[in-house]
Amino acid sequence: MTPQRQLVLDAVRHLQHATPEQTCQWVQRTAPTVNITTIYRTLDLLEELGLVRHTHLGHGAPTYSPDEHEHIHLVCHHCGAVETVPHEVLDDLAGTIRDRSGFELDSGHVGLSGACADCTERRRG
Amino acid sequence: MTPQRQLVLDAVRHLQHATPEQTCQWVQRTAPTVNITTIYRTLDLLEELGLVRHTHLGHGAPTYSPDEHEHIHLVCHHCGAVETVPHEVLDDLAGTIRDRSGFELDSGHVGLSGACADCTERRRG
DNA sequence: TTAAGTGCAAAGAGTTTGCAAATAA
DNA sequence: TTATTTGCAAACTCTTTGCACTTAA
């Protein structure tokens, strides 16, 4: 575990849902010469080690979180707001899908897309 | 509706799940000078008109389908295989989420991630 | 004293933008 | 004509790769 790697892990734990770019900025406050390439490589490594996980929240860069931090993300495709719900709400669905085809859902890996309450309201007028 | 736009719509209807790049290649068989920029602009337009929709199936480019063609995509993050299940399997979940927070799920917009039966099997040994 | 890790530059995929030329209303 | 649409080049975001240099076992 090099200093750079420790800093990346600290950043992910501190920031929650940080993109590689955001992680880099945080790390560079302490160690300004750390390169974005190292961030990418280290995030991959930490993921293989099971210390962090990544989630695709929408069209942009993925976000990295500590491994413990697992829940479902609801991403509004009008305003971009992100809400979270406990991952247990997907247990029934995961069971249904497993029974149908043997597919094992990784429920936290992608954010679910839709319209948040505010935007739904606004569109109704 | 210009010839280019008609060709893009034909391509989406013919290909199903085509990326902008694939759509472009198909269109260029008939009209070789059509530019990828026009494909992107036309796909956006056709989506606003409600004739096509797009789905994020994974890390790469989104795929476009005719509007009628709606189902849930299950994307294996080991081998990349894509299965489909009827979108009704998400009705209960959509209801739960709506009741909890007023969020309206757009169930087909993102592919769900996980491990397909074959890869799950293989990993068990 | 060799293997592993790092920084830098460059390249790659996917996408958007500015602008002038072409086309349609 | 006047507005719209197109093609092209360039830029932009996000990510990966090659390679020389540095650090750690």
C-alpha cells in the first residue's frame, strides 16, 4: 500500500460517490503531483481488493464508494437529482429474475432512472 | 422529414438496439456521405418526437430502439451478454418506489447489471 | 537488482459545438 | 427569401496505453 493508494482510499471514504476526477482533486490537495492515471489504476485495484465499488449513476463518469456503502440510487433524468433507497427493495425483483433465468442481479451497480417527485409534479403543472 | 432522417429511423427499426455508430454504418450503406453528427442530432430529434428511445446497456454507447420495443435488459458484467425480460417484472418495484418517495421509475432506460446464469455457474466451479 | 508502481504524453471512444454550404418552406 | 438542416473540423469528456523513471522488496 503506497502513499498514493492510501490517499485514494481515504478520498473515496471521505467523499462518498466521488468520480475519478473528484477523487483526483481531493488527493491533489495533499499530494499535488499525483496523476489522474494513478487514480484510475488505483480505483481499479481497490475494487479488485473489494475495498471500493463503483456505480453508474447516469451518462457521465461512474462514482466510487466504500464497499460497505451499498444502496440503490434513483437518478432523475430531468434534474439529475440522486435519491437513495435501501437495497432490500430490490430483493423481490432479484428473486423473480433469478427464478426466471438464473441471472444474479447486482442491485447497486447501476442507478435506476426516472423522474423525481418534484419533476413529476412540475410536469403535471 | 428529410431523407437522412428517414434513413436513421429505418436503421433503428431494422437494427434494434443499435448504437449511434452502428446506425451510422447502416445508413452509410445507402447514403455514404451522411455524417455521424447528423446521426446524433437525428436520434435526439426522433427521441423528442417519441419515435425512438435509448437505453444504457453498460459502459459503452447507448443503444436506440423503436419506441414500441420496451423491455428490461439484463446485462452480464462478466461476459457482456444481454437478456431481456418483460418490463412488467418491474411493476411491483416501481409501485414501491412511487409510494416511498414519489419517484417515477423509467424501467427500461437502464439495463440492470449482474451475472448471467452461465457466468454464475462458471464461478461456482 | 529485479519487480512493482508512478507520472507524463499521447491516443482512443463517444459526443458536442461552431460555422459555412446546401436545402426546404 | 428566410429558416432549417447538413457536413466538416475541431473540441471536449472520460479513459486507457506505452514508456521511461522511480521506488520498494
